[in-house]
Amino acid sequence: MTAVSDPQSVAALVGEANDNRVNLDFESEGMTLNMGPQHPATHGTLRIIARLDGEQVISAEPMCGYMHRGYEKLTEVRTYPQINALINRIDWLGSFANEVPFILAAEKLMDVEAPPRAQWIRTILFEMSRVANISLFLGDFGLQLGGMTAGFYAFRDREWVLNQIESATGGRFHPNFDRIGGLKDDLPKGWIEESHTAMDKLLAFCDEMEDLLVGNEIFQGRTRGIGVIPAEIALSYGLSGANLRASGVDWDLRRDNCPPGLVYDKADWKVWTHPDGDCFARTWVRLQETREAAKIVKQLLDTIPSGPVMAKVPRIIKVPAGEAYVATENPLGEMGYYVVSKGDLVPFRVKIRSASFNNISVLPWVARGAYVPDLISILGSLYFILGDIDR
Amino acid sequence: MTLLLASFAPPYWLSTLIKVLVISAVVPTTALILGMVFLFKIMSWMQSRLGPQEAGPRGTLQLLADGVKFLQKEDIAPDGADLWVFKVAPLVVLMSTLVLYVALPASMHLVVADLDVGVFFVLAVASLSVIGVLMAGWSSASKYSLMGALRAAGQLIAYELPMVLAVIGVVIQAGTMSLNGIVLAQNNGSIFGWSGIGFPYILTQFLGFFIFIAAVQAELTQPPFDMPVAESEIVSGYQVEYTGFRFLIFFLAEFATAFVFAGIAAVLFLGGWAVPWLPTASDWYYVLGPIVLFAKVMIVSFIIFWVRFTYPRFREDQLQSLAWKVLIPLALVNIVVTAVLKVVL
């Protein structure tokens, strides 16, 4: 394994060897600390079995499955529109983004394409759910590092986005707005201007967060150089999204492999990377991503075409036999659905590739040698949603 | 009325009784005031929330309602707890707070014990609370509690020394360790012959004030130094197993300690219970003294709580390096400069 050659584990090994040599008489056995399933920092029911020496983590192993809901199995007995309602609950902070890759996969199999207006609105709502999701991350990470106020500001300003999502789709958290071949409804009157205002508020929120949290010396002391994930490790563990870009890998599905049906090429935006790969880099990349997402929304709002929002599709949806995999760049990283259809009302099999499951898998590697407070920084900056780990 | 108070000379047993009653009334009251004003209202406004609205006029009775709620809760002790130690620990913490109030002067005579070494006494007993915290952490039979208690004990090494060193500057300048003496020295002093505002030591001892407040922040285990009770790391540390009344005692002790430390900072740096344009010998201070002190305490508390609501949390080793590499050298420089100027000027 590559692990032995990296400086972190070498330091850990050397430290261990020194401890064994010097402290023969004072040998203390480590302590096993169960963080979770109920622990404030895991925001959900993740359990981390941490083996500690004092406050230093010898090993940390995430245990998931406490909230497993069996979605992949459930999809085999649900029709496609029903699945759409179900998969809203995977990443519950960016629900709309969960629907899109599944719907795109179904559309690919049925060989239908949503009308341009629907594509535009999809992309706008997709990016809005990204803003809603990551703006909460910024506050929540502050909360985990002890800065209470950041959390409340995040909840306050996320409301601007959620209100827009609600007024367009009718659901604040679980829109269930996508249909195969388009969208359920057109946008309400005045929505575009209101969305401009909301995005301006969110851009101001990003500036505020940079002032309050990201620029803070204590915050930087707690995050810089903590939990460094080199690019090759990030790639070998299958990290995606901001976690990967923070390790310096310039990879974004929106730009590199955008599935047809999303119109990212119609907006002018930038993929941000950071060379450091530490907790600070992950936070910083996410902060920039929130800004970029708000800018994408603002540009697309101005160029939104007219026309219908729904293509001609049969009333009862039967997907022709075949296989399709569609992945999009969700707020947490790559989210993909591998849909296998046998021509029925229900899919034969759906494999859900959610980002957090892979993102959290790097934890044992990155947490060794860290202190317990750093473990919280690492966990917070890896940013997982429990529903995205346990599907 | 002030004359009446000035000529009031009760026998020893009565004065002792009065002092005990006053302290036991003042400690919870001040804790409630700070909790209500800062923790509930000002914190809410800073975080763009409304805070308590319903209980009493403008939500002022919310803390009382919460207190009653705590009293109703069952007093649970963990299975493996060292029961006797577990139950006594909150009282030890509270006792350290009570003892701190003994030395705080609210006017020339409104003080439980006007000690000649008041500063020394205050700094000595302030660290007693760590014993209670260690007892709580050890006896709770919980790993989180134990880690919290050990963090608190480790923190003591970091902040206690800067706190003592920061105060020495004031002591040198005043030439006395009596808290009342320091108040008198400030209010009867003059800045280059101009005695308009007396001579509050914050003007010269600004560095000392800053270090003192930072150390108080650590003593109170408040952000950015709240590692012993970090809720996102070790789930409130040594308090995690406490319920009901015993948890309430921890809460009371924390906020009462915040008040008394703000009071000591006000005495040391802001001129204490006196205002410069009224002679310190005036009998009006029987009434005015507590009010003036309270006002100054609220100003200092605002700083303490403002920092608390704004900053993220340090790591334990970062606090140590901050204390030993920054605060202690700064405090030593402060002492040297103060001592040299005291002799030269």
C-alpha cells in the first residue's frame, strides 16, 4: 500500500516505535472511544470507533448502516415517478440535485429529451440546491469548530434559497419536481427577479462567511495543515466533488462530462481547485463553489428560453429494456444512477453511487495521528450527509 | 438613608449572617442576570434571532422557567459512578465561585471581607473550581467526561500564569494588593496632574487587561477556550452525565464566575465601584457603589460574551502555545515596563 511512504504514517510509525522504546515502564493501553451513533459532530447516526492514545487518534474507523433504508432494493418495486419521490431523501440538503441524474438516466433509456426551458430550469434549481446545501456546510462547519454564530447565519441566509425552491416546486426540502421528459410545472410569476435578489443575498453571505469564519485566525489554525489528503490518495479512495478538487485535482463533472439535459455550457463559470488538500482547502473550495453556483444561477436566469416545460411522453411510463449510467456533479460530489430496465413499469435494478459513502471511506487513512479536535475538523470538512452514506 | 447605612454597626453574629445571606442571594441573581441578558438576549440579537419571547414580559422570566424545569428533572447518576464524589463535585465548583465573591468590593464598606491581599486571594481561590471539575470528570465513569476534565486541568496550566502576571502590573502601579486600595488609587489618581477622570489603569495596563480577559475566558471555559466542554468534540465534557439540579449548579457557577471575574476586571482596570467626580469618601457610595460596579461589570461581560459568541474554538495545544509563547512573554514585558516607569516617573 502507498500508505507507508507518505510522511504522515511514517511519522506515526516512528512515534510508535519511540514510544515502545522509551515508555516500556509507563506503557499505557489505549482507549477506545465510540463517537456516535449519537454524537453532535456526526450530524446523523454515523459511528466512529476511534482508538485513542491520550487525545491522539491511533485509528479511526467509520461504521455506517445505522440509517440504511434499503433504497436500492425499494426501487425494484416502485415505478419511476415513485422512485423520484424516494430518492429525494438521499442527500436531504440538496434534494433536487438527487432527482436529476436518475431522471436523466431514465430519459436516456426512453430516448426523450426535455425541452430547452425545462433544461434551463433544471440547471438553475440544481445549482440552487447546491447553494442551499453548501451554504449550510459553511455554517455547520463553523458550529463544529465552536463558532456558534456562523451556524445561525447560515440557517438565516439559506432560507432565501429554500424560499425560491419552495415557490417554484412547492417543497422546501423534497421538491419531487422532475418528471421524465421535463418538469412538473413552469416557474411562478416574478420568480426570476426574486431569484436574482436571493442570489445576491447569498453572495453577500459568502463574503460574510469569509469575514467571520474562513478568514479567522483561529479557524485557520484549526484547519490549515490538518487532515491533508494528497491527490493520489484522494483518487485511489474515489473521492469526488469539492474534496477531490481541494486536493488539487481539476475534475468537475459539470464541465468535463456534463450529461445532455443540463446547460452548464451556456454559463460562464470556473472550477476552483486548491493545492493543499487540508481541511482549509476543502472549506475554501466549497466557499468558492457557492459563489460560482450563485453566478451560474444568475446568468441562466437571464438567458432562460421560452417554450413548454414538458416533452411528449406517454401517461404510463414504461422504460424500454437497456442499461444506462448517468452521473452529475452533486453538491457532495459525483452522484450517479446505474439503471437496468427490462421494459417494465419498474426498473430491474438501480445502483446508486452517492458521493458521501466514498468521501467518508478515506477517514481511517486521514485520521491517523490526528488529535480528537482535528478528527472533528476532518469529519466536518469531508462534509457528508448521513442519508448520502446510508441509502 | 446613606447616613443610616454608614452608622450601621451590627454585632459579629448578625453581620456574619447578613453576609452569608447576601452572598447566597447575590450569586444566583448575578448568574441569572448574565444568563438572561447575554446568553439569551444579546446572543440572539447577534445571531439574528429573537431569543425568548413568551415567558414573562419580553421573555425575561425564561431563565426562571428553565431553572424550574431543571429542578423537576430526575437526579440521575451513571451506573459506574463514584457516587459520593459525583454528587459533591458541582458543589465544589460552586463553592469556589462563592469564595470569589467574598473579596469583591461593591463599595468601601460593602464587602464581605476587605482583605489586604485581595488580589492574591482572588487569584488563588479561582483555580479551586478545577478540583471540582476533575472530581466530576473522574467520578462520572464516562470517557468524554474524563477527557473534558483532563483538558480543564491542562488548561489551568496555560491560563493561570498569564492571569497572575497580568495583574502584577496593576499591583505595581497601585502599590497595594487590596482591591479597595486599587479602587482608591485609581479614582484619586491623576493623569499628569489632570484628575478629571481619575486614573483608570486600563489606560496604562491595556495589555494587562487584554491578557486578563483572555485568561478569564479560559477560566470560564468559554469559546475560544471552551475545549473542556466542547460539545461538538467531547459532548460537553465533564458535564455530560449531570442532570437536573446538579447540572443547574454547574450552570450557575459558570455564570456567577463570569460575573465576579468581570467585577474583578472592573475593579482592577476600570476604577471599580467609584466614579471619579464623586470623592471616594462620600457616603453616597453605599447606594451608588453597587450600581456603578454593576454597570462596569456589564461592560466587561459584554466583551467576554461578545468574544464567546464570535470565535471558533482553539485546540488544547494551541492554547498552550498561545499562553506560553505569546501571553506570558507579553505579560512579563508589561511587568518590566510598568516597574521601570513606576521607579522613573
